Amino acid sequence: MIKSNEHYAKLKTSYFFSDINRRVADYQKENPGKDIIKMGIGDVTRPLPEACIKAFHQATDEMAAGKTFRGYGPEQGYPFLREAIAQHDFIRRGVPMKAQEIYVSDGSKCDTGNFQEIFSFHTRVGVPDPVYPVYVDTHVMAGRTGDWKNGRYEGLYYFDGTVENGFVPDPPEEGLDLIYLCFPNNPTGAVASREQLGKWVRYAEKHGSLILFDAAYEAFIRDDRLPRSIFEIPGARNHAVEFRSFSKTAGFTGTRCAYAVIPEECRIEGPDGKTLQAGDLWIRRQTTKFNGVSYPVQRAAEAVYSPEGLRQTRELTDYYLANARVIRDTMTSLGFTCTGGENAPYIWIKTSGNSWEFFDFLLRRAQVVCTPGSGFGSRGEGYIRLSAFNDAERVREAMERITAALSV
Amino acid sequence: MIKSNEHYAKLKTSYFFSDINRRVADYQKENPGKDIIKMGIGDVTRPLPEACIKAFHQATDEMAAGKTFRGYGPEQGYPFLREAIAQHDFIRRGVPMKAQEIYVSDGSKCDTGNFQEIFSFHTRVGVPDPVYPVYVDTHVMAGRTGDWKNGRYEGLYYFDGTVENGFVPDPPEEGLDLIYLCFPNNPTGAVASREQLGKWVRYAEKHGSLILFDAAYEAFIRDDRLPRSIFEIPGARNHAVEFRSFSKTAGFTGTRCAYAVIPEECRIEGPDGKTLQAGDLWIRRQTTKFNGVSYPVQRAAEAVYSPEGLRQTRELTDYYLANARVIRDTMTSLGFTCTGGENAPYIWIKTSGNSWEFFDFLLRRAQVVCTPGSGFGSRGEGYIRLSAFNDAERVREAMERITAALSV
């Protein structure tokens, strides 16, 4: 009989998330009348911006007529979208970028998950702890780690996020090949300063490392002193790839569009010792395993950059940031230490006990679902994550319930 | 410096297709006024069916209102689409199937390319020759092959497609773990009979193999004696996974929707010797690296199964099949031996010389672009592929030009 990828047996995360679902389902079964507010998953609830809807309809109509119909598009995305992205997300903010350095995809989960394929099996990989599980699990699946022991995978390097470093770890002593960073961070909501990111770019220059920078939550940054792109840091073009998404910026979680930014200077050593453009390897991967993003979706994404689209997406992120403020203010006033929620849609909350105890407390006493921090790594133990992606009334209701539960 | 996946250096195919593009571009540069008819790439040209357009618009409007908005959907697809597929593509044709056995994706290239990830590194893989390059290249990238030598990859098993076997190879003597089959075939247009597919299922039963059956062109089968699904063959549910697509059936190459069929009986041996459901491993892969298909696209795909959608997609495939008949009849009357073009949109044509010579002849004398058969494997040398995916007038024009060129 054909044998499975033996590395899948090492994976732990799925048990964690199914555990959340099971506990919620059990509670709902025991308490069928109760209204549960889900603040665990980071999924948007507000409709798509009008500008995107309009463009979506127009592009759909183009698909209805022979003269304007589009078949296979370029795997790396249509020039109209790549150019709009380079112009608005980078050049207008003073960061030089070419449209050819933008690679459109159907999601940042896919991009951050698939990107490791272009690297050698023997790559030394470093991730923060707590961490978005996709970075870790995709390396486990690829066989680059050993077994799960004491809450971590052998063979992976972890950088500790702590209250002391504000969940922005410093670079390690060891020279690693591949580094994952995510700011504004999922799950902690922490945002690295220019100086902190600069340390990582210097580290990458010193060790010849590549930084995979996940900036999926960049649109939530309001403090102008904070970098919105790693390419604001001098030297980063040689040592970083950035991932961005329309999911949270424009409500595209069910619509699907994202992009990777791979500067031309970003090079990788080939087996013969010669260097290769990272973008060329990525194109080779994508043309073999991907067929591009749906045409109407790319037109809807382009509309994000129209004057109306820019205004409407700003309103959208403002809406969720107002929720984040309510959550952060409430939890702080209740005596909790919070990270995030200011330039990020996640609030990371230190609990008195362990993560699952507080999860159960919130579920049973307030009918609020959070995400236990321990699911994001051993350094997440003792924390929970609350998401600001919800309707404002639901967030207020949840905060009232938590306040009442804690004052009993 | 970080090192590349060393296996990428073994890949050959991209040179082949860029070679086609280069030759066409060179010719166009030398002959700027010439009108070139592209019959190489298998991309549709007709607009989306009206039923799909209508559903696309409706779903887009749902995304515009808070009450009907959809965020993240299930990675394996919405139940409405999975149920419609199981019902119409299988149950109504007498093939039992559950909606849970359907896994929706954004393309068959992605599915056939990614599916190998769930298997052990030590899997013994067999492919036909000629072959759709994605099956081969994804195993090269995963390191399961040796170097490229004499037109083949070491470590892969090849089944010869020849004029004698009508490009439907018999199973080999060796017991292999994973077998790729594609019927109606890309590139040859050959379609396996029930008896021929039965031989492969018996082979899989004997050796405990798994067959990955690519049925992306199933909608072009008009001969009722031919199987449209491998699951019409007794025993296949234990030994096969099938891939289907809306790309050619409903003109979705630029819209993006496809699906994999993984029966519950289809099991894989885990590292501890216990068996696992293939579907569970695939879900694990997909939930980690994929975020589902765009909601409006899934609604457009569902509309394929409405009474209007069924009629309109039938008209669409009829249209391309009429082109195929014109191509096959013309080439046959010109004295060429042809495979395909009857229950398939591709016509595979034996040339007198080698593939590239005939490619150049057609380009220079008729301004028609074909695909040289040698790009699909060593057994494709001496053949070319013509695609029926084009407007009928262009196909007629191309056939007139080829006829004129050959009669000089």
C-alpha cells in the first residue's frame, strides 16, 4: 500500500483548533439557548467596499462577452493589478518598487506556506514563539524538523516573545538561513519599530539570511513612526520577501487575493554556487502549481486603489480598529496586561491562569470564544487572543459580559 | 547565503515552453504584418455561460451586504457546490458519491501538482509518456527523481504511449505506488475504454497502488461506451482519486474552479502501519496551505448544474468539439495519422519529421502555432498537438492555410 508523508504524523496544531471547536460545540449542546460571541478566528464581518463590488460586476460582465472574455491569465497576476500595488502601496509611500516585483496570489496563507518550497531541504529555519502556525507546519510537512518535544519541534529555532521584549524578539546569536517575522503580529498584535526591524535586516546582512516578512495586517498601522513595509529599512531589498493580503485590508477573506513582494536584488544560491533571483524560482514554482487569481477578483482588488476604494478601505480598517480599542480599553480597565489592539486588530491578553482555563471561563461565564495563546506556541501559554474582526455591537456586548463575569 | 531547492536545477520543461514563445516572437518580429493563429495552448475563448454570469453577479451582491456577506469559507468548498457536483457528475450517472468526497479547489493544475505532497518521499511513481508536464515536474521539485538523462528523469517509471496502443498504455510489470493517468488525454486526445481502465484498476488492486486520474476533459466524451469517471470501474473507490475542472467544461480558465474526488475507501499507510483516509491527509494539507475558492466563483460553478447551465455548457463543449472535428478531418484528409479530436479537444498528429521541424513549417508557411509533441516526453517526438479551443472561424482559417501550405 502507498505510504503517507511520514512528517504529517508530527503535526500538532490541528488538534488544537479542533479542540476549540469541540469545546464550543459541547457547550452549545449543553446550553442550546445561549448566544455565543466568537472572537477567536480572525475573520472579517463587514461587506466588501462598494468600489470593489462595482469592479467585480464590471469584470463579470467582461467575462460574458467574447471580445472582453479572459481565459488563463499570467500566474503572477495581471499588470494592471501589479502596477496599482507597486504605485499605491510602495512608491507613493516613498518605497521604490517595480510592478514586476509584485507576485499576485490567492492568499497569504498560501504564499507564506508555499514559499519554503524554493529552498534547500537543509535550510536552517527560525520562527518567533508565539507564532502563526502555518510557518511552522509547512516546514514540518516538508520534513525540515524533528519530532514535537516539550511544546516545540526539534530542528527549528525559536525566538521568544515575552512581555519584557513587547513580543518583538531580538535576533539570535546563531546564523540562520530563513527567518519568519510578522508585524503587526498575529497573534500578539505587537508592531516592530523601525529600529527593531533594522536589527533583523542587519542580522540578515551579517549571516546572509532571508527574512520572510508577513505584513498581512499592515493596513491597521496608524502610527506614522512605525514601518509598514520591511522595505522601508535600508538593505532589506537584498534580504527580504514581503507578504501582503487584501483579506483584512479590504474584507477579502472570502474573495481571495494577496501578493508577495520579491525585490530583484533578492538572490538565492543555486546548487552550482551561482546565485539565482528569488523571483525566478518563485515563478517556476507558481507556473507549475498555480494558475493565477480569478480575473474578476483581480479587478475587485485593483478597485481598492481607486479614490473611493482607498476611502472605503480606510473606513473599514478604522471600524475594526475602533473595536480593538474597545477591547483593549475594557480588558486593561479590568486589570489585564494587553499587547496589540492599537495598530493591529488583535489583542493579546495575559491571564492569571493558563490559556485553556481562561478560555473555559470566558466560554462558560460570558459565552465569548477566544483563542488560547498556547495554540501559538509554548510562549503563548498563559495568554489569550481576542480578535477585533466583528460587528461593533457584538464587541460591546462581549465586553459587557466579560466585565459582568469578572465582577461576580 | 540561503540555498535554493537543488532539485529545481533538474527541471527542463520551462525551457521548452519559453522556446515556443521565443520562436513565435522572433517570427512576429521578422514578419510584423502577419496574422498568427495560436492553436498551441489549451485555453478557451468563448464567454462564460449566461447561467454562471447570473450566479456570479448574485453572489457578488451578497458580498455587498452585511447580512449575506461571506468571509472565510470551508477549505474543501461550500456544501452547496459539493452536493451539486456529487449529484450531477456522479449519482445521476449511476456512480455513487457523497458530497464529503468532493474537495473543491482553484484548479486541476494545483490539485494534480499538490497531491503528491501527502505521500512518502520514497514513493515509486509512474507516468505515461507523452505526459502533462505538471505530474512529472512536481515530483522533480519534491526530489523524488534523479537527473534528466536521454529525455527522461531517472527514478521515474514511464509507460510508453504509441500509435500501436492508441496512446493508452498497458500497466507495467513493476509494482508501483502512484500512477498518473489522464483520459481524455492531454496531449494525445486518446480516451481509455472501460476494459483498458479496468486493467489499471486490477493492477492497482494487485500492487496496492493509488491511481491519480485526471479527468479534466471528461465533458468532451460523447461516446456513451467510454467511461467518464474512473469510479465507473468496480474496485476503483479503493485505489483512485479523480481530478476534474470547470476550466474546459464551462470556460473557467480565467475564473478558476476545480475539484478532487477522494472516496472514503481510499486509504494510505501511515508511518505506524495503520491506514489513514486519503481525504483526511488532503484536508490537512489544504487547511494548512490553502484558503478555499472565492465565494462568487463557487456560486458560478454551482450554476453549471442548473437546467440552463447544463444546456449552455453542453453547447460550449459541442462548439469546441465541432472545431476538433474540422481539425481532425482536415489533417486526416491531408494524409496525417491523428489521435483524439473525437471525444477530446486535442488532436495529436504524426508528422513526417521531428516535432520542431513541423512546428517551424506551420509557423512559417501557415502562421499557425502548434505545440511540438516532444515537449510532452520522448515518446512525443515526431508528433504535434493542435488544440480545438479557438473560435470556429479561426480554426477554419488555420485549416485552409495548412492545406494551402502543404499543397505547394
